[in-house]
Amino acid sequence: MTGAPPPASTAQRDGRWYGERMEKLRLEELSAANVVAANSMTLKRGQEAFLAPNARLEEFVNTQSAWQRVVFDGDEPVAYVMANFDPEVDREEYRASILRMYVAGEAQRKGVGTFMVDQVAAEAKRLGFESIFAVWEEDELGPGDFFRAVGFEIIGENEYGESIGRKSL
């Protein structure tokens, strides 16, 4: 039926309808108790190519002090995020930044990524930051469309040709 509202289990962003939203999401600090579960998540084919190597991240930030969280839907791990909150970092895009973020393939387009960005933004705001950043490689399978859909504006490129995005809080 044309003009009928979509099912309650869907959401619209940028004119596209996304699948059923996960309702029982919770964030847990990465720990010995959940690291195995976090490592067992599988991305969609080809997406692993967009995870920056730890060595590259360590050029700019101390990943040992990073804010690392696992997202669960009930008891199932569905995502992982590593952020950094350090006003002393030389490069602005790494002071309050999503360094690494991935959502299990079967959990994508269900609100998990948006939930993670919202959690990072809330922590950044709590710590006094006015914006958060993300750095990504533009590609059909890459996260650029997602980051733009959740409010990141491209403000430039880094030395690797990756997009730098900023989201005001």
C-alpha cells in the first residue's frame, strides 16, 4: 500500500530503509571476560580490509590507553569500538576520535553502529569535547556512507588519502 508507514522494526536514514533495529544493546568495557567473544565476530566479506593496522594507529595515539568497548545484543556480541579521548594529542583528528569500529556482518543496518557512535559522542561530551572525529578509506565497502549518515562531515584528508570526518556534539 503506497504511503503506508513502514513496519515499526525499520528505520530510515538518508532516504534508505534499514532492517530491524536491535533493542537490547548494551556497552561493556573490553575485558578478559569478553575479549574472546569480541574476537569471534565476523565482518561482511571484504570489510576487514578497512581496519587500520595497529602500527598506524600507534603513530598518532597511545592505543594502550584507548577507550575500548564491546556492544552486546542480549548475550550476543555484535560490535566493537576503540576510541581515544586525549586533548594532548598533537593531531586534532585523534583527540576525541573513533580509532576502530566494526559491526558483525549479521548485525549491520540494525542500529548498532549508530548506537556506538552515540555512546562515543556521549563520552566525548562528558569529557568536555565539542566534536568527535573518524578517519576512513573511501570505498564501496568502506564506512564512509555510514559515517556521513550519522552526522560526520568530511573536513579533509590525511597523508594516506583517507577521509577525515568531524561530528559536532
